[in-house]
Amino acid sequence: MAHYARIEDGRVAAVIVAEPDIVATLPGQWVQTSYNTRRGVHHGADGEPDGAPALRANYAGVGHLYDAGNDVFYPPRPFPSWSIAAPEWVWLPPTPRPTGGGIYAWDEGQQTWRSA
């Protein structure tokens, strides 16, 4: 069995677990996804990278985007100013999150990180 995402207008509408021969009979576009793949890296049962090939950059969640040209899944853009970064296929802010501890939230209006 494997995980499959149903794609509608470039977005993930549903994710199911099924055999490939069953998915082949379903209407619509279905694309395989792997819950072991995130940020362009495949992870083993222990959660650590295991060197296996990553499948489509990220596990597909409902509402995520499917980029057919690059054959990858990624979440919706969190803020208009953020840009997508390959090969991890994650959204990056215009300025890096502060380091050194603390909880920060992105302030889109000011284009900066604020202490939460």
C-alpha cells in the first residue's frame, strides 16, 4: 500500500492509502506521496535521513500545492513576501528567523520577526 494525493487545480484535495491498481481505477489525477519524505530528504522509521530517494520533496497534505513541472509537493505560501526554495521546497522569509532561543512570529507588515 502507498499514499496517494488527489490533485485538483494544482492543489491536494485528498490523501488516501491504497494499492496502485485501485488508484488506477479512480477518477481524477492521483499522484503518489510518501510520509517519509520532507524537505527533499527521505527519512527512515527512526526519523533520521536514511539515504533513500525522496519522493516529490514533501509529503502531500490536503491544501498543499502540487507543482507538476517540478513534480513536487509543498505547503501553501504562509506570507506574500516569502519565497519557495528548492531542493527542499520550503518557504523562506525575506530575512532569516533570529537565532539564540525565544519564540518569534513573522510580522508581514513590517517585514521583520517580532518576539511572540
